[in-house]
Amino acid sequence: MTLGHDLHYALRTLRKSPGFTCAAVLSLALGIGGNAAIFSIVNGLFLHPPGIERPAEVVVPQVTYQKLNLIKIGMSATDFADVRRSTQVFATAAMQEIRGFNYTGGDSPERLVGANVTWQWFDVFGAAPLLGRTFRSEEDQPGANHVAVLSYETWQRLFGGDRGIVGRTLELNRTPYRVVGVMPPAFHWPAQAALWTPLGLPADAFAPANRFNESYNAVARLRPDVSYPAAVSFMKILTRRLEDADPKTGNFARRSEWSIGIQPFTEYTSGNVATPMLILLCAVAFVLLIACSNIAGLMLVRATGRARELAIRMSLGATRADLIKQAFAESLTLSFMGTGLGLFAATALLKVMVSLAPPQLVSGVTIEMDAYVLLFAVGVGLVTALLFGLAPAWHMSRLGQNYERLKEGGRSNTEGQQRQTLRTGLVVAQVALALVLLFGAGLFIKSLGRLRNVDTGFRPHGIASASVALPDAQYHEQDKQSAFYRAVLDSLSNNPLVRSTAVVAGLPFSGDDPSASFSIEGRVAAPGDPGPHGDIRAVGGRYFETLGIKLVAGRYFTEADRKDSLPAAVIDENLARQYWPKEDPLGKRMRNGQNDPWSTIVGVVGHVKQSQLAADSGKGVYYFPIFQSAGGGSESVFFIARGVADSAPLGDAIRRAVRSVDAKQAVFDLKTMDERIAMALGPQQFAVSLLSAFAGAALLLAALGLYGVINYNVAQRTREIGLRAALGARSPQILRMVIGQGMRLVGIGAVLGFIAASALAQLISAQLFQVSSIDPATFALSGLVLGATALLAAYIPAWRATRVDPMTALRDE
């Protein structure tokens, strides 16, 4: 028979067993659909990010100061110039800085997050515009850079997809910009960019004196004949070459352990989610393995029921190879149906997963079921056909090989010991895999709970926050900025819902985390020494009181800390321990830049986590009064307000206060501090939710597998059970006998699962927070959940066994 005939016969055969076929296809759809959905995210983030031509060639040049614990930060324009000149390695390179624009052409002011880029930006990604053109080299110059390229989303949302947008002028930050192009929907790098404008740096920005002023992000495309390892080696050579080029800068570079390196673009954009996504992919693969084991067990049972048919076929001339081929045809048919239904389920599941995913994971990334996902799903389907079809195919050929083998077991109608052992082995494997997933999910749930209880150093509940960015065209002078901040703070303070309010450049958990070196009066740094370094914040109003940051020594800032008063500074306890370990820092003086005045340290406050709960850098923070330093060099500031009750209505209060001072200023990024901290936990919460769902699916499939084996064994032992009942066995005895058989399988699977879970837990220990990878309580709870579920799965067929009528069972036999 040809393969077509085999598949046609397989369809006819499966149609005669609708219960078995539905169970098998649904199990496969669950496993394949889950794998396809997770792979869609992995594919969109790591393998084939949208809008990029040959993404493996795109890299991100970065700078590291090992001694200052500044790992893989941005670049200076000087560093970028050296990368751009390295044409023997890089085909093209570009850099960008995030830039916000206040757009006032709509019904109300709106903040658009854009990017200032060098004119080669789109060339690095191999991206062509949908409408118009991208930038020209002559537009990437100071004063000539008032042109813009819009993202597809901005074009659709603000301008209704008007194809006449090219050539129109927009007012951004009170300055006219001419639209020259629109990018296609797949391109959105950097991910949050609503539009792009030329960077337009002056020539002196690339001077050697600016080498260590990192404020840009760079991208580059490797030449097709240059491998990534070769490029990494070249960057090490470039680092040594730059160190030796100038004795002064070279000495600083060596003492600060400065270096230039590269990182794959897909790794850079995915951040720290690569390992959690790999864990989820492995978890859903376990679910698929359990599904395959279930189907294999069902097919073994079904093959036993077809023993007479198989023996007759062989007696009529069919070979053992024919039976194996037919069995695989049935496996392929089930796999095709399961894959088709799985892709349909994956589409729906993917929408749910993307809606649940944290914004920082999927923002600006197109996650869809593309050709790569389709090929992956088909490949998984073929592999699963082999996984669950191999044992039944071998079993069917053995059954048909000799009709006398059907008599194995005599009148008891029990089947061969080998086949029984194989099915029970599959159930043991399912239990073991389910326990591994349960234990893993338990560890991550416990880790997430510990993260939620981490002390942030402030009291977030009841605080609302919102950002404002003052355009240079209107608020260039420090006095105008200060007047605006004071007016908004005064308006907020008069609101009866507000208990206290403040303004800050660099709010915790906002994504704005500036840091800088500083000087300490009386301490002369050795030549080339990088000097002290810490996070820097400019604050105003009752900042420390509003956030609830504890005062360790000295005082907070007050209204007296103005522009015309003596410069003051407040440091946190981490900075105090690091740079004043054996002395009182109060009264000591420090300054941020060589041309800034010395500021007297008037207070020491508690340390505040700035961006992460699990991996706080421990870096110290120093604070300056915002009315002595304006915005502290930051493009935007945050207004925060602590309410007398709930923080929900305070966002509107901040918006109204800003509009009362300047109605044309956009208010954006409105969130409570609880929401900002929750966003920091977003990737962990997402991973825990999915892993828990997969663990639940695995537990259900394992329970179904156990139920199927016990139920089949009860059916095979009906005469034996009837005989026991006729001889006086009571229902509790029969119940214990059947349940005991199932729980023995669970016990073996649990032991194997605990061994496997202990080994795999070591691999995920780096992803856990304050939780041992061998946590006894989680082990115990996982075993308890598994045992209770297994007991229920075993009880149902056991209860049915107690209902067997002895006379009916003996007569039917």
C-alpha cells in the first residue's frame, strides 16, 4: 500500500473510534499550541525581530567601566566615531538618544517619545520607508535637522493614515518640523519611538575630550564576511588601541577598567527575559511530552483491542513492516489534526499571552504567527508523531506476528506483562514530569512572593506620579523652570486631597536612572583615577517626606534651600558608607562637576531601590535641591503627590495643576508608585503565571493518564474482581487494592520526579530570589498536590470496581 492509502485507511480507522481520536487530538493541540505560542514570543524577541533585515548581523556597541560597576552602558560620540571608522568590521553604524516631543496639533497637548538618530539609522536595520524617504547626510547637521520620519502607529493614530502627510509641517516642542517619511508597521526601533529626527551633533561633540561622556546608544551592522566572535576580538584590540593613543585618557581608561564591546542586538533588546522564556519553552515542552505519553498509552490499549484484526491481516500476507507503517500512518494523521487545531489554539493563546505580558517585554515588538512559527509547529508535530507512535507501532507488529500470542494470559483476559509494563512506565514518566513542573512553579511563586515583600526604602502606597518635559524654546532659563515647578507644587499643595507633594528628576522605578562622578573636597584623586561615582537626583518640595524615605542623620531639604542660598546636598547611607566609612559626612562638601560650586552635606537618608527589587546595585545616591540646579540636566521631571486617602484621583490632580500653570504642557506617564513597582515585577509575574498554567495542564494530563491505566486494568480484571467479591471481599478492600496499584505508580514517579526536579532546580537557581533551589516546603507542597490529584484520578475507577456484580462478571467471562 502507498502512503496515501495508509493515511486514508488511518482516517477510516480513527473515525470508528471518536472518543480516542478526540482525546488524542485535544491533547496534542494543547501541547503543540502551547509550544507554538511560546515560540512565537521567542521568535519575535530573539530570532527574527520584525522590521530588521538579517538581524544576526546587527550588534550594539557599548562601554563598560568595570571598577565603577557600570556594565554595558551607552557610548560617547567620540567612541561612536571610532566604531564608525572601523569599516573593516562594520558595514555601517548609527547612534541615537531618546528625545521627547510635546505635540500640540491635536485636541490636547500630547507627549510623543521619539529618537534623535544619525542619518544612517535606518540603513543599519535595512529598513525602507513606507512613504517618502529617510534622512540625508546634510540633514544630520546642527540647525538643519528639523525634519521628521513618523512611525506607522503615529501616522495612523494622529493623522488617520493620510498619505499626504509627507511634506507637511508639525509643531514639536514649539519648533516646526517637516515630515519627510513614514516607516512601515514592522519597524519601531527603538521600541518606544513615535517618530525620528536627525541628531545633528556639532563637530566638536566627537572630540577626544568627550570620550567618557556617554549619553548615546549605538547600533552597527557587521560586514557579511565578519563573524560575531571576530568582531568581539576586534573590539578588544580597539580598546587597547584607544588606551595607547593618548596617555591621559589611556591612564583613566585603565584605572577605571574601561572597555568597548558589542552585544547582539536581539540579546540587547530582550534584556533579562531570555532565561525565563527558555524556562517557559522547556516547561511547555514537558507538557507536550506528557501529552505524547498519554496518547502512546491510549494507542497501546487500542492496539490490544485490535489484536485479532492485526493477526488476521498478517495471516493474509501483511508483513510486520506493513503493520508498523500503518501504525505510523495513524500517528501522522493524529499529528496533522493536532497540529492544525494546535495552531488555531496558539493564535488565541498568543493574544491572551501578549495581553498579559508586561509592556517592557512586548512594547514595540510584533508578536505574530509567521512562517517561522508555522514551520516550528509542523516540525514539532512530526517529532511528536514519532514520540507517541514508536511504541504502539512496535506493539502492533508484535501482536499481529503470531495469533497464538493473543492467548497470553489465558482465560483471565489479561494482556502480556511487557505491554502492561510499558503503559505503566509511561504513566510513571508523566507523573515525574508533572512533579518537575509543579516544583518549578512552586519555587517561582515563592520567589515572587519574596520579591513583593522587598523593602524599597520608601512607602509607595498612596502616591501618584506624572511626568512633564519643558521645551527649551520656552523654558531654557533656570529661573523659568524653577518658577514653573514652584507654581505646580503650590497648586497641588492647595488641593485638599493632597497631603504632601514634590518634584524630582529621576523618580525610582520610572526608568530614569541618571548617575555621575563627583568630587569630595580635600581629596585629590590620583592621575587617571575615575573618582567617586553614584546615582544623582535633583529634588524639590517635600520629596523625602512624600516618598517616606527615612532620615538617618542631619536634615532634609527645606524651602530655604534656594538658588540664592548656600548649596546643599543630601546623601544616602550607601554613599556614606562607601566614601565616608569612618567619619561623619555631615558638614563635608562635594560637587558634581568641576565648574559647579561646592555643596555642603546637610543630611543622610536611607537607601532607596531605584529600578529593580531583586538585583539592586547597592550604588549610593546623592541629592541636590532642584531649585539650586533646575532640572539637574534631565529632560523631564516627575511630580509626585501623596494623598490623604487613595492615590487614584491624584493623577488627575497633577494634570490639572500643570494645566493651570501652562495649558500647553503635556502631562504623561501617569502612574501610582504601586503600579511602577508592579511593572518592575512584570516579567516575573508573567513567567510565574504561564509556568503555573503549564504545571496545571501537566498535572491534569498526568491524572488523565493515571486514570486511563487504572480504568483499563479494572476492565481487564473484571472477572478477578468479581471472583474476589464472590469470595467475600468487601468494597473497602477492593477500593484499597485498586487505589494502591495506582498510588504505587505515583510513588515511583514522585521519586523519579524529585530526583529530576532537584537537578533541574540548580539550573534555575539564578532566577530565584531568596529561595533555595532545594526548598523542602515547596517539595512537600508539590508532592501533596500531586498526591491529592492522583488519589482522585485513582478513586474513580476504584469506586467503579466496587460496583462490579460478581455473578454478572463471572457469567460474562
